[in-house]
Amino acid sequence: MSLVELEGVSFGYTATPVVRDVSLAVESGEYVGIVGPNGSGKSTLLRIVLGLHEPDSGSARLFDSPAGAFAERERVGYVAQDVTGNATKMPITVAEVVLMGRFPHAGFGRIGPEDREKARDALETVGIDRLADRRITKLSGGQRQRAYIARALAGEADLLVLDEPTVGVDAESVDAFFGLLDGLNREGMTVLLVEHDIGAVLDHAGRVVCLNREVYFDGPPTEFADSDALDRAYGTTVRRDGDVTVA
Amino acid sequence: MIGGRLVPAVVGLPDDALMWLLDRWSDLLLAVADGSGLVMLEYGFMHRAFLVGILIAVMAPLIGTFLVHRQLALIGDALAHTAFAGVAVGLFVNATLGTGISPYLTAVVVAMIAALAIELISEVTDAYNDVSMAIVLSTGFALGAVLISLDSGGLAVGVNQYLFGNLSTVTNENTVLLVGLFSVITLVVGATYKQLLYVTFDETAARVAGIDVRWYNRIVAMLTAMVVVGAMQIMGVILVAAMLVVPVAGAAQVARSFREALLASVVLAELAVLVGITLSFYYETTAGGTIVLVAVGIYVGAVLLGKLGSDPDAVAGAGSTSEGRSADR
């Protein structure tokens, strides 16, 4: 069973499709990095994977059920761009944020000692347990992204979906952050990462998907470096598509 | 009174039992009056004012915390103005049909409809939330003004107490209505605290976590409507939104965690209400205005306290790790 399975997915916010005829499957244990130029539909594709958008055509499945109706929500951890720093001034501690990972498990029930322990363990795993009682807004961008990973770990997610997690994070912390993802992936976590930094994806991911509305490349990083997919997806060069010339 | 009977039926408490409880509350305050010599506690209307005030100071910041941290601080203002329309509807219906419906009950209904309208307008038209709030606010106030002018004879006189609030207009029936609103609000927030917190903190992540964000937005809007009408009795329409926002803003200055912030906002609100009601009794000032001024005073104090208290936290954290030193700020 694929954790993520997109088949012929097209989607547009307006009549113009943002993603067109994308097929993509992510198997358990994989580390998939999606790269592509700005506005290439990377983030939209993630939102379709997560069931936040219904595809206009094609099908999106998550853990073998339609992504929009997927019920076992705790199995997916989601880390977005670090916007919290500017967007919220909410008084909330790191520990409280990480504990949210347990909420889908608890439903309307109470959060128990076991939930708190799992949240504590997750904070230790990502190495920021000493910051548990700090306000999340007082953390650096890199520390904050670790907290969101910890939230996914506390929820015992099987699939980690990250949307440009290192935007606004300083270079040194970015390295450490990718180190953390590598470690989690080695221990069996499936990672689906959208990233603007192609170098980081080539260094860390086991598989590269190059997207610009449609999939230009899908394969191992070494092959991607040798292919011309990057030029075709990013460049303005004309490409041959069957016998139709597409600009 | 319809308002008096309907609400306990919803909450599951008979009218008589609530009235009995009100009497015991009065006995308690009378005993305090005897023991302490506080003149204000000898009056029945002050007993009701304090009870209503204490309840409002719990539920307003409770809901306000979820509003302020989603940058929806103005929703209270919008709903207060529609609650005014609701009062006008009640008075108008009573004047034309000769019925005895409590204007607070029509205010609850109209404000809750308006609350849903705010959510629906922003969902359907894809507008900013504050646009739909402004639309609903204007509509509410316009509707109220038109209804009052339609029958300006007896109506305009009665409207003042709703606009500005009045300690002595808090009747037993109104108090029972408020106890009902209080029970509903605390029960709903208690049951959905986790979901509300998640939605407040991060809507997208909450959706990924399987929370139906739209429904929780609607729930919050409707609870807000209930608080607004509840608080209208002593605060008046115009100042009602302050109770949702000012204590919460003060608490955010001194609290570190969300739970602390919630608790602190209730404490600050209680302080504002108790001091405000007392001052308004002795200086014969309007209760709503006095409470709000006290609340703002407390807020300023909290800001100063927060500025003094937050610096050690920042210093202690910096440099404790390599990542801390290279913090990208």
C-alpha cells in the first residue's frame, strides 16, 4: 500500500490548472523531495495530498483512502513554512504546541499522562526539550520548525509532510534541520518534502520529483543531476512534447 | 417571562431551583453586608449585579481569548450592534403585538443569526473577516435604528438601558437567563477546548489534523453572541466588546502558556468587574464605563509588568545552545 497515491491529478483555483495530470506514489519509508520553480504548484500539490483541496480530475489517496475523507488524521504530520513567528503573538508554550499532536488521538476525551509523556519524548527526539516551557514565539525559526516536527512525532505520525520548512531559517540551523529529517527517515519515517533549495534535496532525499505544473522528473538524485529536467522545468527553453511544441 | 422559562429548560434546571439559588446568593451577600458593614451589599439589585458581573467576567475572557488570538477582536463589537437590533426587534414586537417577550431573548437570537452571517459572508464571498464584520455591524445598528424610529413613542425611552447598561435593571429573570448562557458557554468550551485551541493556533494544521474548522468557527461566533447579550445588561451594547478584548490583551502580556493566559484573563476580568461595580455604586457612575476604565487600567498595569518580566526570559534562553546563538532573528 502506498502512503500517498496521486493518479492523473489536475487542480486549479481558477480555470487555469495549477497542477496538471500529476501521478505520484510515495511508499512507506521513502524520502521524497519535490522541487520546482516558484508558482510551479508544489505547495498546491501538498494541499491535495493532505486532502485540503479536492482534485478537479484524477484521484488523490492517502493511506489507501480518498485524501479528502481520510479519517486517521494522526498518521500525518504537517510542517508548513515558518509563518508563526510573524503571524501569531499568541501566548502558548512549546509543550502546549507539541501536545496538539495528541489531540486527534484524544478526540473529545481528556489528555492524559501518557499523552504528555509522548509529547515530552518527541521534544527530546528533536532536541529542544529544554525549551518546553518557552513561548513558541520566543524560539528561533529553526527551533520552531523542530517543535512542529515534535508535534508530528507526538502524534505518532507515519508520514511527515513538509512545505518549504527552512524558509527564513539561518544556514547553520538548516543543516541541523536536514540532519534531523535524515535521522527520522532512517528510523522509518516517510518524508514528503517540498523545498526550494535543490541542493539540499539532492543531498538528503532518496528520490527527487521535479514539478512545474506537471512532473518533469521522478527518480533518484544522481539521475536528476545528470538529466536536463532542471533546465526544462525552470528554464524558458522550448521543449518537444510528442510532436507538439510547448513553450 | 419566556426568557426565564426557556433557558433553564435548556440547561435542565427548573426555574424555581434557580430562583431558590438566587435567594441563597442574596442571603450570603446580606450576611457579608452585616459582617463587613458594606452598604452596597444590602440592596437586592446589587446582589444580582455582582452575580451577573462575576459570571460575565468568566465567560467574556473565556471566549475572548479564542477571538483575540485569531485577530477577531472586533467581532464582539459587530455582534453587540446586532444585539442592539435584536433588542429593538423585541421591543418592537412587544409594542405592536402586545406580547411580553424579553428583549434579551430576541437579542440572543438575532445576535446568533448575525454571528452565523459573519462566518457565512466571509466563507461565501471570500472576503476578509473584518469586511463581513463591518457589514454585519452596520446592518445591525441600522436595523435597530429603523425599528426604533418606526415606533419612537415608548421605544426610545426604553433603549437607553440597553445602550449604556444599568446595574438596577438587572432583574431576576435576566439573571436566570444569564446563568443559562453561562452554563452553555462553559460546557461547550470545556468540551471543545482542544479543538478550539488547535484552530486558534493554526487553522491549516487543524484541518490536516481532521478538525472541521468551519464548524468550530461558527461555534465560537455563536458563543460570542451569547456572551455579548449576557454582558449587555450591565455593560451596555457599546462597551460590551471591551470585556471580550481588554482582559485578554492584559493576560497575554503576563502569561507564558495558553492555559495561564486563559486563567489570567478571567482573574483580570473579575478584578475589573468587582472594582468597577463597587466604584460605580459609590460614585454613582455608569457601571459599564467604570468597569471598562478599570479594565483598561489593569491592562496598562499588565503591560508594564510584562515588560519588566519578559526580559529575564529572553536573556536566559539566548546562548544556551549553539542554535540559540545563531538564532535567525
